Amino acid sequence: MERGRPALELILAPDGTLDRGRPALELILESASVYPMPSAEMIRPPALTQYTHLLFDHDGVLVDTEPLYYEATRQSIAPLGVELALEHYLELMVDGASPWELARPLGASDDDIDHWRTKRNVLYQELLVSEPIEIEGVEEVLAKLHKRFRIAIVTTAKPEDFALIHRHRNIVPFTDFVLTREAYQRSKPHPDPYLAALARYGIGPNEALAVEDSQRGLRAAVAADLDCAAIHHPFTATQDFSLATYRFGSLSELAEQLLKQPTSRS
């Protein structure tokens, strides 16, 4: 996908209807892109020799959906009186906190929040099918890695959103399994998603590498005692990746380093 490309904004009117009109995501991606990609020196890791399994995050690593989810949430929460700035959203994201809690002090009831959250879910799915979400080279990278490593996807995505995203894509066939939000008790940044993946494989954390693009996901991997490769994404570039074992400018750069190593697939 070409980052920064203008997208169609779907604006929720006060009565819940959709008003289609002006470019929206351009501003989001422009504001994020001022934070540069890690330099070559920063992203050069030590040897990646011990891993036989790769545990991929989904949103932001395999598909470019995170700006769309923010935009759908921003528009849908606005009728409750919340102006959800990107910076604040990213801060909440680190802890897995719900932006909908910001509406309660403004008088929103549980029914109000449920109503507009449902509107958000509908809007997000409309954006998923109307906006480009491909990340260039992902399928090619997975095809190469699949020959050497066991691969799983460990995501906080809802199963219905995941199914919609992959209805016409060829990413899932390269994986052994996918863990979506219903597959574990606590979401990232808790370790539960990654612990569930390790248990499913029957392996220890020293055998797997987590691949993430957000501080939230990085924290989950570290809490599960996993090494983690952080992949640069302009949307989350302002977050703290100091706990990452490795840092890469792209998924292709990670694959290049992994495939240089004499790793044997188990």
C-alpha cells in the first residue's frame, strides 16, 4: 500500500446515518509520517539463529488497518462529546485502554456507548472493504518464511473483522493457526495471547520470535518472555520500542535477516 494516500471518510451524522464525502486518513498518516523510519544502524540486529517459530501480530504488520480503526472510532465517539485526538488514542492503545470510557464522565450511559460502538464496528467494516489495506510484499515474505519456519498469527482483531479482511487475501494459508480475540482471556498488553500460541505449539518462549508494530504488542510479547522484532509503522512510530530485541524498517528486512541464518524448521 502507498502510505499517505487519501481515503474516503465516512462521517456519522447525529442520527447515525452515513455521510460520504471528504478525504480523512491523509491527515492521520501525514502526522504520523513525520517520525522517521529507524536508521540502518538502528535496525541491524544480532544474529537470529535460535528461532523455529514466528508469531506475527496482524494489524499494522500484515495489513494496514490501524489508521482505519482509529478513524472509525474517532468519528463514532464524537457524538458522545469526545474529541479523540490521535496522540491520546495512541496513549490509550499502549495499555489496551478503552477510549469509550472517556464518554462516561460526559454523561454517556452504557446504552449510549453500546449504540455508538456498534456504529463504529459497522463503519470499520465499511472502511475495510472500501480502503486499501495491503502492505507491499507481505505475501511474498510469508511464502519465503513458510519454507523455513512455523508461522502463526496472534491478534487482538475480532474474528468477524479478521474474516472480512482475509476474504480475498492469501495470507492465512501460510500459517498453522490464527488466534483472534476470542481465543484467550486477556488481550494485549497482557501475555495471554502469546502464551496461548506457545501452548498451542507446545514450545517454550526461546523457540519463537514475536513480530509486532506497537508498544502494546511488544509489552505482551515481553510479558510472555518472548524475544520481539519491532517493525516500523508510521502510525505507531511515536511509541516506545526500547524493549524490542530487534528493530526493522520493514517486514522484508526482518525476513532477509532471518533467511540468512542456518535455522532448521522443526
